[in-house]
Amino acid sequence: MARTDKPQHEQPAPAGHRPRARRLAAVAGLAAGVALLGGMAAPGAATANTAPPSPRVSGHVMTGTGRAGMAAERAVAYWTRARMRSARNADRIKITSPLGAHAAPAPRPSGPAGQVAGTAPVEALRGPARRMPAHAALPPRSGPTGSSWPGNFYLPPATTTGKVFFTTTGNGQTENWVCSASTVNSNGRDAVITAGHCVYGSLGGEVPGERWHSNWVFVPDYYYGYAPYGVWTARQLWTLTNYINNQDEGDDIGAAVMNTNSSGQHIVSVVGGQGLAWNWAENQYVYDFGYPAAPPFNGQSLQYCNGSEFNWPYVSATMGLACNFTGGSSGGPWLRSFGGEWGYINGVNDFGYSSLPSEIFSAYFGNNADTLYNSVANL
């Protein structure tokens, strides 16, 4: 795809208080009987800069290139049903009031607005797969209350959105977690976009000393134990250097470069990839997708909200959305210009507050998102 450059809240807390955000990773609870198996297309390939990665981003090599042999196989083998069911729920970190800190300036474009369009799959999955019940495509409903996605399971955004499972280690502890993510169109056809804390960090201080996550896998189109497109392992994880250094919510954006599957296929070739947008005004109308797992959700099916973004004045370079998603939705995409299947990732579920259960927040996608994307697009 060609690139194109172009509410009411609570009272503020005491000045100088930096709000602590509740991360939205969550428990990985699966249905009993789980079996995980190893529209409108945009013409042409995505384009991206070919310069070396910017010092603004940092990457971590998890395995080698391609299928990556033993390391990738160990990651898939690690995620037994028991481990998925017993994974911890980061949503138990309860943060009270977000507010108050000194009001931060509204997010502003840090360069020209740009976007990369999405792309449809170009080949069918080879190898074993689980069939799911067929649902007819239905027009999306609007609103701030998370609802099960009513569309066809075999079309985007169901195929491009999925669950992420990973392990954190630190301070003598090992914990298993779950997030959400989306494939994105890129030259390498292997990129997935998620939240920064879904690839790196201590999930809001829950596991002190933790660094890059391990055993990182992505299950596109997950539904009540079905993995119709298999389990895909990551070979590289990426995030913004400022997020690594400061756990800054304004740079809480992450990416993974996936291994090919056992048949040598690239994930975007099989399931498609959404577009990406950066440096647009912060009031875009978006559809938010993810797998919230904490009540009132169960993490077993794709959920969505939609509405207009708004500036969040208490955390620099962030924006909000009226949506009641809970833990497990972290990393799920906010799609602007969404037409029922394809859109442009313009944010991801990053953090929330226990005192504002009907709102969710994302880093503003400016030059930071563009730089991160260009670091992984050709890998």
C-alpha cells in the first residue's frame, strides 16, 4: 500500500501527581476443549523507509529468522491449556483517580499526516486448522459498551485481530499474561501492532525488574478455544525507547515481527493486515477491537466499541475513548476510517483507571508510531 503524508471528567488530583494507569493486560482464561493449532484489498505493497532503525526505537531478538526452530517450537509448546487458563490478570492493579496532574497540552501532529492502507490475504492457510461456526457479515453497531463483533469470523477485522500470550520474569517471579493485537500491512508481511507494555516492561509495576517478555505468541481470530489460523511466534519485539526508559504512556506502542508458520507462510499473507495512520487530529471516529477478559467480559471472543476520540489532558500525548473494555484488551487496535473490514490503526488500548470504568486510553499516534512502523515494516 502506498503511504500518504498529508466529556466530562473527575476533578484533578493534587498538582505534581503523575497519574498511574491501570494496564489492560489480563488473565488468559480459555474454554475447556481449547485446541491451538500450530473485501476490500489495497493494491500493491506497503512502503517504508529503509534507513537503519531510529534511536527512538528499541528491538529485541527473540529467535532467529524464518521458523526459528527450537525456540519457536518451545514457545508454542509452553502455552498449554493449563498455562493459558492460569495466566494472571493485570487488571487487579487498581488505580484510583487519574486526575490531576498539571494539564498536559493536547496531542498535536509532530509532522505531516500519513497512512499506509490495509491489505487482504493473498493465500489460504496451509496445514491443519480448526473450523469455526459460520456467521453472516452484519453491519457494525455503534456505542461505548463493548459488544461481541457480529461480523464474519473469516473476514477482517476478526482475522486481523487476535490474542497475545506472553511470560514476564522479574524479582524471582514468572507470570503469564494476555493482551490483544492486530496484524498490519508491511513489506515484510510479518508485523503485528500492540501496546508497548505487551512487549516490554513491568505491567505497571506488577513484576519489578521485568524487561522484554518471552514465550510471545499471537493467535489471530481466536474464538472460544478455536485458533483457525494457528499460533504464530514472534522473532523480534519492538517498542519506543522512551517507553523503555520512562514507561511513558505517550509512547506505549509496541510491535512484533512474527516467524513464518510451519508451511513457510507469512501471517499477513494468510490473514491480511490493517492499515496504519499517524499525525491525524485526536478526534477521529474509531472502532476499538480487543479481547477484554476481566468482568463483564470473558476474553473468549472479539469485542468492539466505537466513538470519537478525545484529548486526555492529564497524561501528555494521550487520547481517550468512551469504551468499557477491561483487562486483556491492551494492544487492541483503534481503527479510523473503518468500513466494516478495513481501517487504519490510529491508536491501541493502553491504559485505564478504576475510577473511570467506561473510558479507555491510548498513546497518540504521531511520529512515534510512524518511526516504530518503519523500523519493522521491512523485517
